Amino acid sequence: MSVNFSDNYFALFDLPPAMSVDREQLDSRYKALQRELHPDRFVNASDSERRWSMQATSLVNQARQTLLDPLARAIYLLSLSGIDIDAETDTRMSGDFLMTQMTLRESLEDARASANPFEEFDGLRRTVHEMSKEIETAFETAFEAGNLAEARDRAREWQFLYKLKAEVDEVESELDEY
């Protein structure tokens, strides 16, 4: 068992590249790689071998985190197909989703100004969670069907919702400090 730096994250854990991940396989392979790469095994090794061990451990940890997070996994799957959803040149969004974005942003501002903002934040967070689950399913369906343009669009919407949830948490935390 060894780490090949040219492997994709799925290959590193002997998993097929897909949205659904065998968590048991991922965890089992992760533990095996951690045992193999543990610094104690490289105490008497050369500097280059210790450096390789640290780089391999870092790669394994990064790969695991990516595969555990559904949005990160979706973005990574697209990158394996040559699609970079963060490219500055690709800012297309459907008109419907742009309207949804505006509505959600207005809801955040309304919640902030509300007499009971924390209840409003909870409702907005639930809405964002439900929308995210729907988009995750739509992404998986499109990706498995080979419709990469559709999968890219769903991933970009999902990414917006992820950022909006973080913004809700941040605004709530700011208000909580007062």
C-alpha cells in the first residue's frame, strides 16, 4: 500500500468516482494509510523520506476531507471532468435562480432587521438546507447521466447556498454578541 501523488482522491481510497461514497471503505482505507504514513514509522528515515511522509499525509487528509463533504466532492468530480466552477469567466446562472438568490438575500436582510431575528435565521437556515438537499440530488442525477453542464449549474447553485448559510451564521453570531 502506498500513496501515488498522481492518483485522484477516489483512487487513493480505492473508490469509484461518484457522488455516493462508501463511508466504511473510505474510513478503512484512511486508517490503513494513516498507519502506513505515521511519523513514528519515519523516525530513522532520511530527510526526503520524512518530507515525503508529511506530504503524503497531507494529501490523504485533504482527499478525505474533500470526499466527506458532499459539495466539495461534487466540485472535485467536476474538476476531474475538466470543469472549474470557480472560473471567473463562467458567471452564468439561470434567471430563476438569480431571482431565488435575490429573494434569499432579502430574507437575510429582513431577518437581520426583525424583532425576533434568531427565529428568522432558523427559518432561513431550514430553507437553505432543504434547497441544498434538492440541489444535491439534482447534481447527482445530472452527473450520473453525463450531463456535465447541468451538473455544473447545480454545483454553482449549491455553492451559493453554502456561502449564504455561512453568511447567516456570521450575521447571527454578530447579533449574538450584542
